Amino acid sequence: MVVDDQVMVRAGVCAIVGSQDDLEVVAEAGDGAAALELAARVRPDVVLMDVRMPGMDGLTATALLTAGPEAPRVIVLTTFHQDAYVFQALRAGASGFLLKDADPASLVAAIRTVAAGEAMLSPAVTRRLIDAFATGSVTAARDDDPRLGRLTPRERDVLTHLATGLSNAEIGAALGIAAGTVKAHVNALLPKLGARDRVQATIVAYDLGLARPR
């Protein structure tokens, strides 16, 4: 589903998506409220969501869309480079964030990536995100954040290593446990953190102060 208040932008995105044999546009919406209504009926796998729209904005719509069961994956598309949008989108439950000047191949790749259950951020967004944590412009949560209390000590260890970009096998080697055990811990800690994938879990790890940029 493509959500954007500009008709020409929607038409362009729909043309790109529709040109792929394995992708189909099932609905279009011009604002967040319409997106919620349509999503309830057509149940899209992936939503391409604009940020600034009249009425309900894309960030609010993303949070509401991803809060329910069997929620679609959301990729936020925007022309704005402000870091605040990135952080808000990720915390709202978005699985991807792309600027609208991305080339068609990047857009298609992002759709396929999040549809497969992974998360996707453009390299420029990832760099700014890490820089913001490094400079302290994103404040870490307090030590009494309830999300910390939900994790076992081992899950904290796994999350800390996960946030450095290590694979399950590498985390297992570092902690002296099997890769399958690491996978089980990751599957257990994601719902406790309210994260849908490893990238969102990494954001939470930085939020909680469990990870620090090197």
C-alpha cells in the first residue's frame, strides 16, 4: 500500500512497484486516517508511508498500524533529512526508512527486504543515527526503564552483542553458547522490548545505554 498526499508521487511509486513481477500495489491512500481504514480491509504486507500529510501524519499512522496483530511492515519515505523523523519512525515501529531521492532499485530492494522480515535503513540514515548516539543528541533511557527489567541477564548480554552488528554465530562464540541458543534468546527478547527485528532491537539497546558507539 502506498500512502502519500501527493498524487504524482503516489503514481510514480506505484509505477515502480507495479513494474515488478513479484510485487503488487493493493491500495493507495492520501493520509494516515485513510491508510488505517484501507489497511484493515486489504491487509497489505508492506506499507510505503509518507511522513508529512494533512490530518493524521505518517508517524502517527505507522505507530497505529504496527501496534496490532499481524501488522504490516512499514517503510517510511520522506524528502526530509531531519534525524528526528528517523528516530520517531523507528520508535513508531517502522521497519525501513528511505529518502524519496533513492533510486527505484533501492526502493524495490527495501520492499523485498522488509517483506522477508528484515529491517532496512539507507546508509546515510544509518550513519546519522549512529552519529547522533555518539554525540549524545539522542538521550539514553533511564536505568529504571521497564524494558530492562523484562530481560534476563543472558538476554541483556545477547542484546549488547547484537547491537554491535554480530551474527548469531559470532555472539555464540563470544558468550560460549550455541548459535541456536542465541537465536532463541533473540526471539525471546524482541517481544519484551517491543521490537520487531534486530535493527529495532539495536535502537533500543542504544536507547537503554546497553550499547555505545565505538
